[in-house]
Amino acid sequence: MKEIVMKKADDWRKVYELYSRLSNEDLYLRFFHYYRPSEEEVRKLVTEQEDHITIIAEDEEGKVIAEGTIYDDGEFSLVVDPNFRMRGIGTAMVEKLIELGKEMGLKKIRFYTLPENIPMIKIGKKLGFKLTFTSDEVYGEKPLILERVTSYVSS
């Protein structure tokens, strides 16, 4: 992975290519049903930023290998190219989304996933999300308390 960056307006095509590479199972885990987004839907996700911020990770050749989006209400989504999983990219993306949530002034950040999405559940556990399991979904929530630094002067 080269780096995690804020997307640029013309990155929507590369993000669409990422979604095009995903299997039906990957898309099911991302959207909770079998759904393949259209070019227009991906373009809106990446270019229209009124209620969300989208970040991407690229490989050395500039191909988008992960996309994450955080919304004004604190919910986020994440997808990682299957060929780049188990390398810490998902964890790094969520860490960046947490950082963005703090910058946005959010009190908490959250995600929903399916019980079979073990990689996302592991990321949630690793990063300190409180997980709530039901038969049809897993809800993860993490408070975003801004740390205050207090300096003490000894006399």
C-alpha cells in the first residue's frame, strides 16, 4: 500500500474499478444484500461530499485497493480488495476514519456488519469498538473522546 489519502474528484473511476473487482459475496458483505453499484452511484459517493468524507488506499501503481467513507452521523463503511486483505490495510483505513471522525467533532463512530464478516469484526475488536451481536447483524460503536493535555507546573 502506498498510502491512505483523501480522495480526489477524478478518483471515482478507480473506486468504481475496485467495486467492479469485488465478488458477489464481497458486495453482499458490504451492502447487506447482493448489489453492484452503478458508475453514477460510485461517482456520487466519491465526488459529492455534503454529508460524508471518502478516503482511499492505493497500491504502488495507483490502483485503488480500499475505500472508506464516514458520514456526518458517525457511521462508516469500508471495503478492501480481496487480493490485499490480511495486510493491515482495513485496520489502517478504520484508524484514519476514527481520526477524521474526531476532526469532524463526532462524539462516536459506528459500523454495522454481518455476523459472517469476520475481518470487520476483528478490526472492531482490535480498535476497541464495543460490539453488539444479533442473529442478523453486528453493531460496533466507539466513543471519540478528544484527549485533553493538561500540563502541570511544579513549584
